[in-house]
Amino acid sequence: MYRKASIRPFQSEDEPLLFGLASIGRGADERTLSVLERETVFVAEVDGSAAGYVALDAGERELCIDQLFVSPDHEAEGVGRQLLEYAEGYAISRGATTLRVVVSEEDERAVRFYRGRGFVPAGDDLLELVLPRP
């Protein structure tokens, strides 16, 4: 069931949520603090509670999705898709030409998710979306 999320910039009080999401069997919790310190992070809320986040690392002409996590309580509600669309819009507004994500070929669910949004292979475990000009 699709649920509309509101997406906003990360705030310091979101830190426990992001650590919780990253550590839910995903093995990324050790990197989460450095991500929060150096990257642009957006948080999705559904009915006033945090439902997921996306962390973006800016390059010269591209943005890279470093982490995109959705709470298990909000899977299959369109939260991941909304976060990805927000990241696309943010990248376009910054003048980026591509949005990239590193995804292991073995993570079939993630590969399907990104390929379904127009990402194409651009190297070993690298998917890329060419963005329109603003």
C-alpha cells in the first residue's frame, strides 16, 4: 500500500533512527556516523514518524547514493521510491549530470529497484542514471 512520505533534511535528533535503520541486518552501522558528518542526508517521514533516509555524496558532476534505507515497518509503501525521486530532484537542482549507486550484483532486490527506475550498468557493481538538464 502506497503511503505519502514527507521528506526533509536530516536533523541531529534523527541520529538514533539512522543508526537503528543502518544496523538492522544491513552491516552499515559503522559507516553511518561518518555519512552523517560528511554527506547530505534526507529523512522520509510517514504519519509523523521517520520511515527511512537517503545519504548522498556529492562529486564534481555526479551525486552518489551512499545509503538508502527504509524501515521494515514501511517497506512496500513506496518510501524508497519517494526517497530516490527526491534524490534525483536534488541532484538535478545541483547541476549534476548523473546519479550513481554501488550495488552488488548479488543484491537482486536492490538491482531490480534501481534498474526499475532507469539506472543502467556503468561498471563493476555500479549503476548510473543520466539526469536531464534543468
